[in-house]
Amino acid sequence: MNIVYLPHLDYNLQRHGPRHPAIAADLAAIDQITGELIDFFQKKSIQIVLLSEYGISAVATPVHLNRLFRSQGWITVKDELGKELLDCGASKVFAIADHQVAHIYCNEPTLENSVRVLLEKQPGVSEVLDREAKRAHGLNHPRSGDLVAVAAEGAWFTYYYWDDDRYAPDFARTVDIHRKPGYDPVELFLDPSLPFIKGRIARRLVQKRLGFRMLMDVVPLDASLVKGSHGRRPDSEQEFPLLITSRSDLISQPRLDSIQVCDLLRKHIL
């Protein structure tokens, strides 16, 4: 079995949004590459399944859930050399952001209802899934959080928890997927406020080459730069992800739930 990932309609769609002129070139490129791959595998009589992980929708409203929780006194931060680190264990409530979905963890169980009520009033949040709703959506696993927040159309969730950029942790301005408590699409940008950005990058690379400790601190902290996101069910079916296969005998309905995809792929293989 071969699994081939084609990123052409991912990063630029998040960076610029689906209506940006640059997307046309990406679409032409991935169309050509996909056609070549299909021709190659068909000549070898290999089954082909085309699957998009998600459809990306236009967004313009970042929602900072951890800052909201901090305003309620539920977030605890640690001071590390003048920078703030989120202390998940000591926080009463915190969010792990994942594009247009956020997993909410309540270390203080008595606050769960208050958290839900607060989120339901928050602009940019369309719904909040409790235990029963998570089960109905297939999200009732131990790591999904006590609540799951879903963004409204045109909105997405950041992981930001600091109130002043001067106290943002050092990794906030770098590409660092392991230390950030949530996905950060702002990593797709170079900070437009930094002069001579290419020279800054070159200097950091020289420092690294010489063995110095360094941070590639060129990522902005402006979440409004992001123009595309995913995770919620789009209002328009034209933005739904696609699954294309020649095995029509394995598909009995025109629309699949996400949790059905794994079983369908297993049927192709087995």
C-alpha cells in the first residue's frame, strides 16, 4: 500500500484563504501531479483512492479561548525569565486549540457548567459539546476534553493565553509544534513588522552553524493574518472534503461521516 500526501491545497489555503488568486496556480499544480500519479498506478493495476482530509473555509475572526478563561481567573501561568508559560496542571480550565475545534479541560469539575455557559455566549463560538453531544459526534474518547467548542462560520481558535505580547513565551515566535498548547497556523507567516527578515534568518542560521543557542524567532503574533481554517462542518457543501474511488460497490450513500472513512479504506484493502 502506498500513501501519498500532496500539500498543495493546504498551507496556502490557510495562509491566504480559498478566494485568493494564488490558489488557482496551486490547483493547477496538484491537478497535474494527481493525474500523473493516477496514470502511474493504473498502469500497475493498483486501486486508487483520492481523499482530502478536510475542506478549508475562509476565516477572518480569531477567538482566544485561553485569554477568555484567564479573564475569569481560571488560567495559571508560570514566569520563566520574564516570559509566561501556561501551567496546564495548575489551571482550573484551559483549552487546546485545533483550528476550528477546541478541547476544553476542566481540572476543577465544578466549573464545567460555568465554562459551557461562558463559551455559549462568546462571539465566534457556534456550539459547545458536552459528554452526550460528544458521544453523538463520535468524540467520546478519554483525550477529547470535558467539553469541545466548535467555532462559528468565519472564526477559528488560537492557543494564545498571554494578554501582552511582551510576555509571550519564546517559542511563540518560532515554529514549535511540540511546546505550543494547540495548533498555530500563524507559523505559516514571516513577521511583516521585522525589517530585513531574510537577513535575520541568515544571521540565525550562522549562529546555529557556529554552535550557538538560537531561536528562529521570525513568526508574528498577529492571528488576523490567517485567512483559512477547518474543523467545523462548513455551511456550504462545496467546501466539504472529498473521497473519490472507482469502487462504487463499496459506497452505499453519497455522503459519509468522517468516522466511516477508516472502515471504507479497510474494505478497499481487505
